[in-house]
Amino acid sequence: MNILKLLEDRVIKALIAAGAPNDTPPMVRQSARANFGDYQCNAVMAAAKKMGLKPRDLAQKVAENLDLEGIAENTEIAGPGFINIYLRPEWLAARLKEAVKDDRSGVAAVNSPETVIVDYSAPNVAKEMHIGHIRSTIIGDATARTLEFLGHKVIRQNHLGDWGTQFGMLIAHLEELERDSQEAQAMELSDMETFYKAAKKRFDDDAEFATKARQYVVELQSGDEHCLKLWKKLVDITLSHNQEVYERLNVSLAPSDVMGESAYNDSLPSIINELDHKDLLSEDQGAKVVFLDEFKNKDGDPMGVIVEKSGGGFLYSTTDLAALRYRTHTLNADRVLYYVDARQGQHFEQIFTIARKAGFVNQDTRTEHHAFGMMLGKDGKPFKTRAGTTIKLVDLLDEAEERAARLMASKASDLSEEQKVKVIKAVAMGSVKYADLSKNRTSDYVFDWDTMLAFEGNTAPYLLYAYTRVKSIFRKAGVAESDLTGDILVVEPAERDLALKLNRFSETIDQAAREGTPHVLCSYLYDLSGAFMSFYENCPVNKEGVGESVKNSRLQLCALTAHILKTGLGLLGIETVEQM
């Protein structure tokens, strides 16, 4: 059950009954401090101003009409007109009893599922994935998992950079390498950075090679069989490497999710024709441009978006328009989410505007650019190697595993070698992902190995350890979680705090999915772990003298905590382990 939605519905009815305008937002939120109740309604001040009433007088009327029978033990008016709501422990316990029996821990699937396109990762062909790809990849993946969990139809789209003029030089260089079969067969994507640089150097230094490369671009775009064969080899090698990285990171992208730039190539002329048909095109120095009154340049004139170059070539803007049209009219998207860094903000605003004017998207289709900030080093600059080059993602993950191995070696453990390998991987990959996901995606964040691998604070190791701590309680009790019976009792303050946190899982999931903000889920899991640790210290479970009914109740709280931690971490793409 989503408590926040329940309270909002009851507050809306109370506001209307009190005479407030029908469009008054309920403005219910979790209280910042316990002395302000469990939830607080802040809707009265704005409504009272419109009605010409004193806020406390209107708050009194709203409180009198607020039907929370059996739900709240107390409501009080505070300050200028806030309404504080204190929930009944018995009601919280009853909700938890239902959640314990539920595989979804009380999170209901949506009543009206939508088709949601999530565009994320989008690396380039013939280049290794680097740390610049990680934020798009893991934030997008966490959102896709969460939306899917809620019952939406999620279509992942990996908009691979697999088309463009650079492929002429890459194909020409690969063709030369294939004359030496041994060298060609030895080529792995780990050598692709060298391969790309070598191709670029040939293009810059050798006029004959450059001429051939330009010709190959034309032949590739015309469907030449030889060029397409070499191009596909480059794509396949890249995809194979990318898939290894995705699987290592536990990212849910598959080869079938790839919809690269090349997929839209044949439809680009029709994009131009449709824009022209809608009288949206202008010609400027031979190029075809869409001028938008919604965007002004520094002189106050409408900004132009080029969709076809003077030589007849197309741009990213054209491909993005084709992708939006395909996602709306072929995939039938209700919502399209783009996980692309913040620097592309204006580009997407312009593309969304053009797409609506041209009818490439329906008026009720929501197009959202979920921007994210940069990954910075401790010096506050973009995170790079000491030599100033971009860090390869594979190298970052290798170092994470090396550091996690040293960390686990420093702790006493009776785990088998096989278990240690599994724990090291979980800690390493979980730490890299959680350090990013726990930060608000719109902000830049500082990459810090020491912080992310710490067992204290809001980190993956802390949460993974909290989960294993709960599981150890059941091993000690010798009871299976599925065998638990009896009522859940919420009596002690630590029990009440944990019960409240457990009941908030549903509203947390809803918010994270609605706003595309995994850090909200991270904060919740951290707070839940803290509440459980306090509960564990103050409310003995396996201690002698604890009555059977109390023990069974507390074991059920433990079971639900473990299930929510595992589910929540799973939605972030982080694998749990049973022991550490």
C-alpha cells in the first residue's frame, strides 16, 4: 500500500468538504521530524489565502473532515496551519502482515500500465566503453528495472553510435589489416583504441587513404556489400565487448535492445519531406533548417536546428527525430525517457519541440530528458587517468575488484574460496554502481574509492552487510522465513520506526519511477538499514526470555526487511550475497 497516496486522497476529500477550491493540491509529505507526526499536510496556507480565511481556521475545518478512522491515532494542527498526522501502530502492523505474505512486499502493480521507452548507454562502435558511459548506463537501467517492477511495459533502446563519416576510414583501415589474416584475427576490441587512432592517423597523413575513406562512406551509405560486411564486423566486435561489460555490471541491456543510428538511415529522407510538408523547413546557406520561435539566440532571433547539411548529409538531430517517430508510431510509446548528460539539454528540448510540431510524437506522449551531471575526480575536474586520458570502463571495474579483494582480505572470514569470489564481485560492482546511483543524477559527483568501499555510511558494502546481518538472524534462529506465523506487534519505539520505514517502500518506488531518480531509492534503503540496526540493538530477537509471540513478530519484521533490501538493491541492479 502507498500510504502517501492514501493520505492524499483523504486530504483532497477533506479539503473539498471544508470548502477549499477543487484544484487545491493535497501537499502531503513525510514529516522531517518525529515531533511533526509521521506525515504532514501543508495544503491549507495557499487555499486559505484564496478563500480569505485564517489558515488555522481552515485547518480546523479540514481536520474535522479528515476521515482517518482506524488509520491515524492523532491529528494535530501546528504552526500557521500545518496538519500533523500520527499513524496507529496497529494499522502499520496490519499493513506489514499483508506485505510479509506478498512477493512484492506490499508494492501494488499500476492499474494502467504504460509503454515506456528508456534510451540509455549509447556507446560508439569501434571505441571501448569508458567512464563517460557509466552514468547513462546504470541510472537508465535502474529506472527501467523499477518501471518494469511496477508493471509498465518497458522497451530498452541502446542508441548505438554505429553510423557516420568516420566509418569510411575505419573500413579502409580494417580492409588493409585483413590482408594480413593473422593480425586481423588477433584484433580484439581491447586493441580498438589503437585501431581507431591508427585509422585516424592514416586519414590525416595519407591523401590517397583519405580519398579511399571518403569513397567508402558513399559506398557504405549506398549499401555496398563489401563495405557493409566490414562495417558489420566492426559493429559485432563492439557489441560483443559491450555485452561483456553489461553482464559484468549486471546491467539488463541485451543485444536485442540495440537500435543504432544506422537503423534510422533509410527513414531520414522522409523526415525531411514531412518537415517540408508541415512548412517547418527553411533554407539557410544551402542547409535545411527548422527555425524555432521558442528558442532565441543572443540577438533575439529564432534559433535554427539544421536537419540536412548543404551537401545533403544528415545530422544527429535528424536521426533523433526519426527515432522519436519510430518510438511513438511503431513502438506506441506513452512515455520516452532519455538518459543523456546535461550538456545535451537544449538539443533535446529543440528536438521534442520539432517532433510535436511535425506530428512525430502524439500530443499526449511524454518526452523527458533525464539529464545527469559529470563524474569528477577529487580535484573537482572530470575524472581521468593521471596522464589526462579518459579511463576505460573495463579498467575501472578491474580496479574495483582488486580493491574489493584487498578489503575483504583484511576482514576475518570463514567463507569458502567460491563464496569469497562471489562476495568480492558483489562488493566491487555494487560499490561502483551505488556510489553513482546514490547521488542526485542532476548533480556532478566526486569519485572516491575510499568512500565507496567503506562499510560505514551510505554505501553498497554497508547495505550488503545489513542484508547479511538480517539473514544471519534466521540461521541462528533455525527458522525458515516462509514458516513464520502469528501477528506482528508494534510496541517498542524502534519497532514503530522500523514498521514506518517498511511501510514506505511503495511510495519510494513510485517516486523513483515517476521522476527517474534512483537516489531516492538509495536513500530509502540506507534509512531502512539504519532503522533495522537500531531495532536489532533495542529489540532482541533470539535472546533468551523473549516470548514466542514477540519473537515471531520480530522475525517477521526481519524477514520483510531482508526482502525489501534484496528487492530494492535488485532494482538498482546490485546483487546481494547471503554471507560476508
